[in-house]
Amino acid sequence: MLELTGKRMIFLFTVVFPLLFLAAAVLLGSGICIVLPLMIWIGIAIVMLYLPTTSKD
């Protein structure tokens, strides 16, 4: 069985779920009020995952 450890859980909540929600919203023809927050969520998640790796210089 798949164990959801810390890094996998963070990746799941920050990348996988928003992309699934975005795909469902686009396929179901949702309005901009649903699509825009999902795109913002994905953008913030990418920044949050990228910043800790670049600040270890």
C-alpha cells in the first residue's frame, strides 16, 4: 500500500490535487471564478516548493 509521508503529502496537496481540480473545472466548463483560484493555488505551490531549494546556497 502507498504510504503518504511528508514529502509525498506535500506534493499531493500542492501539485496533484490542484491539477486534477483544474482539469475537472475545464472539462465541466466552469467559469473564471473557479479556474482562476486553482491557477493561483498551483502558482503559489510551485513557488513554495521552489524557494526552499534555492535558499540553501
